[in-house]
Amino acid sequence: DWNPGSIIEEQVARIREQIGGDEVICGLSGGVDSAVAAALVQRAVGEQLTCVFVDHGLLRKDERRQVEEDFVAATGVRLVTVDAREQFLGHLEGVTDPEEKRKIIGREFIRVFESTAARLVEESRTDDIPGEIKFLVQGTLYPDVVESGGGTGTANIKSHHNVGGLPEDMKFELVEPLRALFKDEVRAVGRELGVPEVIVSRQPFPGPGLGIRIIGAVNEERLAILREADAIAREELTAAGLDSEIWQCPVVLLADVRSVGVQGDGRTYGHPIVLRPVSSEDAMTADWSRIPYDVLAKISNRITNEVEEVNRVVLDVTSKPPGTIEWE
Ligand code: XMP
């Protein structure tokens, strides 16, 4: 039967067989999955691994710092950070269709990994590194595969950025040691590998980031609004001790919707923010979390007071199915 130790042993052997003596890069998102995948590959091939953190401009507050500090401190892994904000936001300009956003983000991730791999090879010409880096590690989980239509007989619900969102001309060979696992199993493997608890117990956050939490076109201004609202919601949920009770709480900006409000003596005409707290075992199904009213009230008051462009906060009370956890 299942135990993290045997999964690690099995995957380490498979990774060594696949990669041999070659170099490999791993995209780190700040989430649990990519961190555990990286830790497994590091266990298997050590110094042959370089991690790449892509700042695509769709990150939450403080995310970049957390990866740069927490993960590197815990694992000692070699980390390269790439500022690709202009590249991603440029390609996303004016795009409103959810699948199109996902495809663009998935594609640009790969383009960044390709250019970074080429640069790393260039920089180390004098060493024994072979002429290319052909392996890319991804923290793809079983539910990502199923919901992107890669499983057997399942519908294509949405293209997870590291499955259905990959460009067809990609040349990397993928290393995906978590492909058969569910999130709770990934967390158990991570703990066994010594990945710090702050990372292992972190709530899921999608690779496409805030890009799929803005309903409408993505731009800097809208991202700034959502980032503030999201930071407030997270702060209050944490302060209320609810982090381990809920699976995650997407905060969504309805960027093309406006409603009338009042502030002081004046009329406002602002955007709604949606709170989407969910409880789940594996993200395949979910229920909306019964957050105490006083916590919701605090979040709502703070967001409408502190984020100027937002004049209304609404709660999503839909289970999955029929809703999905993310709005796009
Ligand atoms: P949905 O919206 O499909 O989300 O009910 C299920 C879980 O997957 C996360 N999610 C993603 N994670 N890349 C990821 O790494 C993605 O493209 C992606 N899309 C959704 C979502 O946050 C939830 O935990």
C-alpha cells in the first residue's frame, strides 16, 4: 500500500534513468507541486538541477520573495529568477477568453524556459555542460492531467498551464514525477523530503496566477486592484485561523462589471470582487466554505475601504460541480 518513502524511492530511480548525466531545469511557481517536484529531482540528480522562477506579472503580493527566500533557504537549490512581466502582459493584452489566456500563459512559460536554458548553456560553455538542456521538470498532478482532458474518457474542462496549455513546438522532454499523485500525497512526499512546512502546507495557487482571476482583459491596473484585494482576504483568513480549514480562497475581479455605490456624500461606480472560499479533498470536487459571517464582514469592509476601485464584495456559494474552483 501507499507510503511516501516508497514513492520517493521509485521516482528517484525513474528520474535518474530518464535524465542520466544531463542538465535539467525546473520551473518553480511558489506552489507546493513545483516545490516538491524540484525537491524530488534534486534528491535524484543533485547539482544537475537549476530552478527557474518566472515573474510573469500575475503573481500575488510577496510571492517572489517567498520563493527566493523560503525555498532556496530550505533546499540550497540553484535558482534563477526571470523578470518576464512585459512579455506576458504584452501577449495577454486585450485577451478575454479563458482558454486563450491559459494557452498564452502556458506558451510563454515555455518560451521563458527555452531562453533561460539557452542562456545557462551559453554562460557555462567552459564547463562540461552538454550543448543543450533538454529536460524540463513540471509539478503536474493527476487531477491536472484528468481535467485537461489527458485522462481516460474525461471531458476537457480547462487547460492547466502545464498540461493542455503547452505549445506544440516545444522541444523539452518533460520530467513529471508527480503525475500519478493527488495533492495530499504530494504534501506527504514533500514532508518526507524535508520541504519546509510553510511550503508543504501552502494553499494551492494556479500557475496562470491572477491572470485567470481577472474576468476580462488583464492589465497592470487591474492586477494592482486584485493584488490588494487578495492580500486583504488572505490576511484576514489567516488572522481568523482558517488557513488549514479551507482548501483555498480564490479572489476574483469582475473587471468588466461595474455597479453603483455610495461613499460619504458621493456616488461610486466601481468593480465587484468575488470571494471563492472552498473546502475540498483533492480539488476534483469542492464545496463552498462556511466562513463565519464576522470574518466575511471584516474582509468586505477592508476591501471596500482600502481598495478604491472596488465598491462591492460578493460571496460565491457554488459547489464543484457545477462550478469549478477558479472562475476561468
Ligand atoms: P478548477 O478551477 O479546475 O481548479 O476547479 C482545481 C484546482 O487546480 C488549480 N488550478 C491550476 N493549477 N495550473 C495549476 O497549477 C493551472 O493552470 C490551474 N488551473 C486551476 C486551482 O487553483 C484548484 O486548486
